[in-house]
Amino acid sequence: QARFWRKLLRGRNGADAEVSFSNLEDIVALVRRGKTGKKMPLPGGWLLKCEYEALLLHRPDETAHAAFSHALPLPGQCLLPDGARIVAGVCETRPVIAGAKDEACFSLAALTLPLTVRTRLPGDVFRPAGGIGGKKLKAFFIDVKVPQRLRDGWPLVCDEAGILWLPGLRATQRDEAGGPWLLLKRINREDKEYAPGY
């Protein structure tokens, strides 16, 4: 293990970077403990962090996410910083979602427009469909094991009453007041359907 980490850090920092035996001992100890959220600074400005079942080696500024808030027209779409799109459409009959995490459907009569796609705010509460009551968004992210470095940049689709949908995770609990229906879909940059004007 020590040889692997010495080679990795020297490769990232340059041949002359000093990787001490103490650094290597600390790395091996961190890997063995494997406790989520534990981190340690390394030579060259690197940070090693445990994230659930993974280790992340990065510079602290590489994982920072800028906050954003964009209007989501209905019908229409919103471009996300990672190149994906959130698309909103209206259907007269309820579409079949079948548990897809990149789609969500709501009765328009149960919503308070306009729609917004934004990053999280202090005090955000999420009421997951099928759950009992609401919980702090931070607690929900922890429950579903979203790494801390991704939470600040996670897109939230909201109406005036609060969070509707966390793309890729879950939708909120709202009354089903009948049609017409709002259909939301996340389309990733690499998906076949990804195209301007979708």
C-alpha cells in the first residue's frame, strides 16, 4: 500500500515532492478506518477524503460548486452547469414513470408556479414521496449517501411551496388533484435524446 500511495502522490506532485513516511502511515490508517467524512491534507495541496465506499484525492478548490437559480419555463427547459438539461412539459393524461429516477410527474393543480431549478439553501426541507413528514435536505442527502462534495451543486426543482424533485434521487409528496400533469425529465449531455430544442 505504501508504495502505491508514494507513486501516486509523486506522480501528481512531481518527482521532487516530499512524501514522508509519516504521510504514508497516516494514509494507510485512514484507508483502514474508512470512516465517511474523514479527511487529511497531503503534500502539494492535495486532500484525501473518505466518501462512503470510495476515496477521493483532490485539491479543495476542485470540488467547489457555484450556487445557481434558474427559472424553468413551462413548457421549456433549463441548462445545468454540467451540461445536462431539466425539461418540463405538460400532459393531459398521466404519463407512466415506473420508478425512473430521471423523471417525475405532478398534478399541475397541486403546484404553486413558477418553477425554479436551484441549488440548496440553508433550512431546505424535503418531503420524499412514500415517506412520513419532511426532513432537512442535508439529512436526506446523508441517508441516501450523496457525497458531501456533490451536495452544494445538486439541482433542486422547486415551486413556490418548496422542493418538488431531486433529479436522480426522489420526488416529493404532493396531492394528486388530477390532470393536466407536469412531466419533468433530466437529460444528460451524453444521452441520445440530448439535443438543443428538445
